Amino acid sequence: MNDKEFKQMIDSLMPQEEKNLQVNSEEFNQRHEELMQLIQSAEGAEKVNYMELVLNLVTANREQVREIYYLLLGFLKG
């Protein structure tokens, strides 16, 4: 199957899948919003855990704060 045939297949399946999922229905939109909130809370928890880890690392290694800072800076940029 080439790219063109694949696209045609997907295009032919889309209307039925949208109907099955009830896309743009109130129930679909409500569930979508719930999922987005779960994702955002998970991302928030991940950020909090990361910051707690950094704080613990810096607190335990005060004499190496500059090295830790540059290490984290390189990690975040990479």
C-alpha cells in the first residue's frame, strides 16, 4: 500500500469512526475535557516532583550548587 492508497483508506474510514465516537456530541466534549484535565494534573504533578527532586539535590549538595545548576541547565536545553 502506498501513501496515496493509505490516505484514501483513512479518508474513507473517518466519517464512520466520527459517527461511532459521536464526535462533537455533548458527551464526547465532556469526556474530552475530563481527559485534558487529567493530563494537565499529571503534568503538574510531574513538574512538582521534578522541582522537589532538584530542591533535595541542591540542599544535600550545597557546595556543588553551581555544578548542579549548569548540569540542569544543559539538561533542560537539550
